[in-house]
Amino acid sequence: MQQALKQQKEFARRRKQFLRMLGVGNIAVIASAGVCQRNADVEFAFRQNSDFYYLSGFDEPEAVIVFVPGREQGEYILFCREYDETTALWVGASAGLEGAVQQYAADDAFPIDDIDDILPGLLENKNRLYFPMGAQPSFDQQLMDWSQEVRSRSRTGVSAPAEFISSDHLLHEMRLIKSAEEIKLMKKAAKISVAAHTKAMQCTRPGVFEYQVDAEIKYHFMSHGAQSEAYPAIVGGGDNGCVLHYTQNNAPLNDGDLLLIDAGCEWDKYAADITRTFPVNGVFSEPQKALYQLVLDAQYAAIEQVKPGNHWNDPHEAAVAVLTKGLVELGLLQGKVATLIKEEAYKPYYMHRTGHWLGLDVHDVGDYKIDGEWRLLEPGMVLTVEPGLYIQPNASEVDAQWRGIGIRIEDDVVVTKQGCEVLTAAVVKDVDAIEKLMRDSRGG
């Protein structure tokens, strides 16, 4: 009960800030996520639109929230499904209009079936209409139709919004800086995900299939209260670890190969995102160890750059510098390091960025540049740090000992006033620590 009250205060704080940014005379309209059909009469598990959830905590489809700053009858309006006993019997009870007000603190609640009659009136005489442009094209069209309906009545003295503006900038800048309550939720997601990765290392051995390791991860998520993955897990052994978004997870794990696992759970909609790479048989070969240590050194260098006042690209630049220098030392690249960096000669082996924002979405919202310049890091921002190296199996330009080795090491990092905190540090990643964990799990 106390936690629910705290959450409602958090949602109320966000709405107050959003209303203040909208300004009197304007209106914002945001629709919930829809239900997606899986096959026949079976639906995919419902997952609420992140913006919608961020402002309301309301976790049902067929709903629309409307914000009207300065409206005397109430500034926060929720359209939703009415409570229905038959529906409650078959799929569970909805909050209904009463619950929308009592549980979710809406100032006003109306049936979603009445939105065509009510929403045009709310648009009357508003200057700007804010909504998430392009997110749901069919809903965009509805908003255009409602606005046109108001515009058609201009002779009666009413006007329709003159400007249509994306709500993304205002809302996503809010979401970019996490509150203490949000970071608490992310720490919970990280804790469960950390333990799942540890279990995965302990159960991996030659002859096990990728899907069996994947199942161990999912089991740990679910058995500890996380009701879903934050994204489909990548469990790629050997050559599959060189495929950046590999999700088939159906191959056997072979002695002498590495296993790359990229997996994280979602806790109360907030994501964790962790990648670890380790030997299937518990012992790194010398080429594997050399490349792995290079990626780990790059990650440590990148994390050192996560601090207030540094710009978003500093961690990436640090990782690229370490990786390029190391690739030269190992003989995979030839030339001067500075020139190779300028020419992006590392890209055949490291083709992605070193991180992304993390939050309600695994690739969370928020601009990376402001006025064309990399934005500065601020306390409360949460990002991943995930350098990697991927030497393709058919990379004929390198010695055969390096081919088919895919490595990524990823942690979740929150910017603090003093520097940063690695939320996922408890998953071992040093070579000796990985080998010891796997050896101990086998009684060796």
C-alpha cells in the first residue's frame, strides 16, 4: 500500500511538470498501446506505451489521456473502458471510470466509446495540440478528424488548434533524467538480471543448446517476479556471437567456442540490459583471452568517461581508442592508431556505438545531440556501456585464430553527482573471475 502511494505521488509529480511545460491555452493527447493479434483469436501479451505509462501508471489498452492546463473541471482526463462483469469473468476486471479516478487520480474519466463526442469539445479554442506524432498513424488521423470537426464550426465562434506539435521533445526530456524512484526500479531490474547471467554461466557447458541457457535466464526472471524480458534475449554461441541481433537461440554449444549472452528483464516497465561473453568449456583460449581482455579494457576506459560535464560521445571515443590500439598490437590492423581512428578502420570489427539511453525502453528516449553538438551527461541519466569486437568467420584478411570470435561486454551505468554507478557490476567479467565461477559450478 505504501509503495503504491509512493508511485502515485511520482506519477502526480510528472503530470504537474508536464502540465506546466504545456502551458495554459494548449492541450496534449496521448493514446495507450493497442492489443496486437498473435494468431487466430490469441493476442500478444499487452505492454503499455511507455509515454502513456510514464504519466499515468494506467496499464490497460483502449485508453486515451488528455491534459488541458488550466481547465476548471480538471486538467487530467482519462478515457478508458467501462467496467463490465462479463469481460471481468473472461479476461479480468478493468479499472473502469471509478477506478480511473480513485486508483489513477484522474480529474475526470469518460468511456472510451464516447471519445468522438467529447474530445472535439476539449480541443475548442486551444492554440497548440501536442501529441506523439507518427507513433500511431491511425490515431494521428483521428486527431486530425476531430480538429477538422472543430474547424468546421468556426462560424459559431470556436477555433481549432492552429499548431500541431510533437509531444516527444517535452516528454522525452523529462524521461531522460531519472528520479530516485525510477533508479530504484532499475536497480531491481538489474539485480534480477545480474543473477540470471550468473546462473547462465554456471549452467553452460559443451553439448548444451542455446535455448536451454535462454530458458534458464527466463526462468530466473519469472521466478523472481519480473513478468517479462526487456527485449528478446541474444544467446549466441561460436559464430552466432558475431551476429549483432541473433535471436534464434537454437544451436548447440561447442567445446572451444565462446557464448555471448545479451539479456535483461523488465521490472515495473523499467529495463535492464546486460551482455557477457564467456567460454563454453569454462576456459578462454589464448586468442579468445587476448580479444576479450581488449574489449574489457575498452569498457573500463569508457566507463571512466561517464561523469557529469563529459559529453555523450566521450565513452565511445575512449572505447574506440583502446580497441584500435589493441587491434594494431594484435596484428588485425596495420598503421598509425590516430589515422586508423580517423578513417574508422576499426569498423569491420566494431561497427556499433558504445551505448544507448536506458529506462522504460531498452533503447530509451532522449536526444543524443543538442543543436548539433553531443549533449553533456547529467546526474540521473542512465546509459549502457557496451564495446565489442566481432571477427566474422569469413574474415579472410585476418589470421584464422581470430575468426568466429564475437565478444561484447555491457553494463548499465547511472550518472551521479560524483561520477557514475555501475548498476550491473555484480556479474563477473574479469577473465580469472569468469573461469573461477565456471570451474566452481562444475565442482572443479
